[in-house]
Amino acid sequence: MSRNKMNRYIISLILASMVFIVPFISLAEEKKDTENEFAVPSHVLTISKQNTFPNTSEDQEIIEPSELAKQLMDGLNINIENPSLIKLLNETSLKPSPISFGYRGLIYLGRWPLNYTSENTTVNWEYQQINLNEMNNLGGANQLMMNYHQQEQKDIRGALTNKISNSSDVKNMILTKAKDKTNLPLSYHTVIGQGTKTDQSYHVPAKKYGYLYAYAPAVNEVGQITFGEVFLELKGNKTALVIKNVTKQGIGAWLPIQDHVSFSFQIKE
């Protein structure tokens, strides 16, 4: 093989290997960006131990579908994630008669929110101001130290951004999806107790005035809820779920991050 042919062969191998390597690099970078997207920044502190108000975590009840519920849902082309609907299907007991040949029936179970699809999730680390500590060192000759000290109890509440039917079920599905996506302790309600303190210190130079702002962070979740009319269809000794009149509705929610405080320290003349 000539030198030119050999060089072309080597270049072809290098280019071919790059075709496979580049996608793997892109996927790794994308995964890294996703993990960092919801990482808690350095100016945000966890106060679960210092908080004078003991928040309780808002854990969602996990409903495992029964064998019958699994069979009914397996025949659908729409995912059912609503725990309340799965619980209803779990409580359904069907005992078809051996002489039910030719029997047909359609039982209406109601219009339900079936699942939630997340489209965009962002964190606002300064969702709501909850406190302001000040230190006057205008007449001082030396540097002073100041710390965060919560002056009043603050209730931080999240909510859906627009009205929607079956709001309780919708809120639960959004909260579950957002927790899984961000791995943050989210809730629709959290409290920062009066007198809560941290050991983090901030330096106020001589002839300066220090301001320490404290904020409660929250996650903004945006997506779509799928609704549908749910029927239980009976054909002889066979049963099936039927979903009719499927619609989608855009929805958003604010979800405070429990026991986290975001700080902004400013020095002024």
C-alpha cells in the first residue's frame, strides 16, 4: 500500500471513530448540565436543623396498581398516573358470571386528570423575601460581623398558576413529577420560624452599612394535564377500560423548597 493510500486510510478511521465519540460526549455533557441545573448554589443554605418551625415533608402516597388494575391499564394507549384513579381501580371487584355471554355494558367512572407531562422546570432562588437584617458601621473604626436572624415567622405558599378541575389530584401529580425531576424537598407550604439563625458570617467594613436579605426559593413547574372520560366496558365475561373525549390543558405551579434560604449581602455607604 502506498504512503498516500495509507494516510487516507488512517484519516478515514479517525473520522469514523469521531462519528461515534461525538454523540457520547454530547450525551455526557447534556447529563452533566441537567444535574447542575438544580444544584443548590453556595449562597443558599439548608436550615432544616436551625429552623425553629419543624416543617413536615410533604410525601406523596404511592399507590401500586393491583393485578386487575394493571390488566385494565395495559390495554390503553394513554398513561394513567393519577393515584386517586388507580386507587379507585384497585377497589374495583369484578366477578363475571359464566353465563354472561352476549352481555354488554359501559360504566361511567367520571372525568379524570390522567397524567401530567412536565415541559419546563426552573428554580427562582429569590421567590419571596422573608427577612432583612441590617448593621450600621458608619461610625465604626473596625470591621464588624453580622449573621442571619429571622425576625418574624414567614409562611411561604405555593399554588397552581391557573384554575383547573380536580385541582387536588393535579397538584399531587405535579409535585411528584417535580420532586423526581429536581431531587429537591418541594412542598406547597413551608414555614421559616421566628428566631431561626445560621452560623454564616458576613463582614461589614468600617464606615459602611450592611444589608443581609433573605429569600425563600421555589421551583416553577410548567406542563400539561391530560384529561379524559373513563369508562369500564363489560363484554360478556371480559372487561376493559375505555378513555373518551381526551383533552389537554396547560398548567403551572409554584413549589417552595422546604428549609432552604437564599441570601444576598450588600454593602452601602
